[in-house]
Amino acid sequence: MKVTVMGLGLMGTALAEALLRNGHETTVWNRSPAKAAPLVGKGAAQARTPAEAVAASDLVIVCLSVYANVQDVLDEAAGALAGRTVANLTNGTPRQARAMAERVAGHGADYLDGGIMAVPPMIGNPGALVLYSGSRRAFDAHRGTLEALAGARFLGGDAGLAPLYDLALLSAMYGMFGGYYHAMALVGTEKVTAEEFTPMVADWLTAMLAGLPGAARHIDGGDHATEVSSIANNAAGFPNLVDAARDQGIGTTLLEPIGELIDRAYAEGHGADALTRLVELIQNPRPE
Ligand code: NDP
């Protein structure tokens, strides 16, 4: 298959390399042309302009920093877009993806939005996943090629779905990493090393993850009754986390918003519920 990759940053380069390894006829384009040299050495063709890059292949994979760059680059290539598929793997929001889908369709091309759930070294290797949404026809036509990059999962015809899932997964990841960084800062005040403490964190988080399917049932069913750990218990205990951080002289920035949500749930009469009740509070923020 002929495939174009536009954007040869860390991720775009990994995507192009995976396509070349799988024997695809790959054309590459990058704003700074020098980044294409190693790929050309591995058999890629280098396009001089965005229009030339788009014209080279039926499938055009775009992976730039932000959507504004994608818009500029595709506008430059607008005349060449008709009849092709644009798979935009740039990280963005559902609103941006829907607008891009409309814009690309306006130029007569099919549009797939993609959320890459991997870091560059994972591309082309087991464990990497890309979430897609948008044109089902384009996904079905190019699935085999896209699978050279990572496992490919189609979420639906609304282009906004891939970024929605992507950002939700990243939200869960950042929450977990934020908690981990705070934990390291806390034990570090007593000279406990990260290397020493991290295995205990990993075991603890793994044990806690076992509770997620039960949490999902609470959230979907709207029934937050618990015999295990109530908001009242947590409202009583959580201030210890904040107080200990202050006593040890470290920041509380990551903890306070969680404490505020627990306090709000308690104040609104949800003391007997499980923490899963917080999902509804997040969905209904207090007016600023
Ligand atoms: P890099 O910063 O390494 O590369 C950015 C790319 O965007 C380069 O090709 C750069 O071109 C191009 N670019 C920036 N501004 C413009 C512009 N104004 N016009 C044209 N091209 C421009 O980022 P990554 O490759 O890491 O990330 C690319 C996308 O992939 C991002 O949306 C990122 O969120 C997503 N992603 C990245 C992951 C990662 O771990 N790296 C993981 C999952 C998703 P130039 O070389 O000329 O500067």
C-alpha cells in the first residue's frame, strides 16, 4: 500500500518506520525537511510540499503537534485531498476532531481521527493501540495498513469519539501519575528512595484496580450504596493526607481538589455513599 506520513517528530518518525518495516511504499513530509533523511535512508520517498505528500498516497497519516498545524498543512494541500483518506493522529479534543472531519469532508476526502495510546518505541510492537473514529468506510479500507502501526480499534462514526476516549484514558493516567509523584515527594521527605518505595506503590495500585469493575457498576447503575468505604469515612480521613503533606513541608496542590470534592459530596448529603458518587459531582460542577 502507498501511505504518506506528514509530521516527522518523535511519533511521526516511529509511524513511518513501522510502515517501512511492513513493506509499505511510504512518502514522508515534514516542515523541517532534514528530519526526513534517516527515513529516506530506509526507503521512504520525501515530498517537498504538503500537496505533493497528499497526492502521493490514498492514505495520508498526519501527526503534528496540535490541530492548528494540521489545519494549516491540510489547507496548503487542499487541492490534492479529494478521494483520499486523512487519518489525523494528532492529539486534540472532540470538538476539534468534529470540526476537522467537516473541513476534510468539504475537500472531498474521508476522515479518520485517531488517538494514539502508546509512546513512540511501542509503535509497531505488541501492546500499542490506536483508537479511531470517523469514516467506517475508510477504516475498513485501510485497516490492514493501520494495523502495521498498532492494534486498531474503531469506536464509531462520530469523529469526536477517538479523542474523547483518548483524553479520558489520559485523564486516568495523569491522575494516577499525579498520585504517584505526590507519594514519592512525601516519602522522600524522610529519605525513602523512589526505587525502594515504588514496588510497594505498584502492588497497592494493582490491588486497588481490582475494584474498578465494581465501581463501574455503581457509576452506571447510579446506586452508590457501600459497605466498604463511605464518603463520610473518607471525609474524616482525607484531611490527614493534606495535613501530613504540610507537616512534611511539601505541596498540597494535587490533593486539595480531591479533598474539596469529598467535602462537597458529604455536605450535599452523600456521606453514606461510595466515592463513586464523585463522578456525578464532577459532571455537575458548581458555578464558578
Ligand atoms: P514532536 O514535538 O516530536 O513533533 C511535532 C511535529 O509537529 C514535528 O513534525 C513538527 O515539525 C510538527 N510541527 C509543529 N508545528 C508545526 C507547524 N506550525 N507546521 C507544520 N508542522 C509543525 O511531537 P510528537 O511527534 O511526539 O507528537 C506528535 C503528536 O502525537 C502530538 O499530537 C502528540 O500529542 C501525539 N502523541 C505523542 C506521543 C509521544 O509519546 N510522543 C504519544 C501519543 C500521542 P518540525 O520538525 O518542523 O518542528
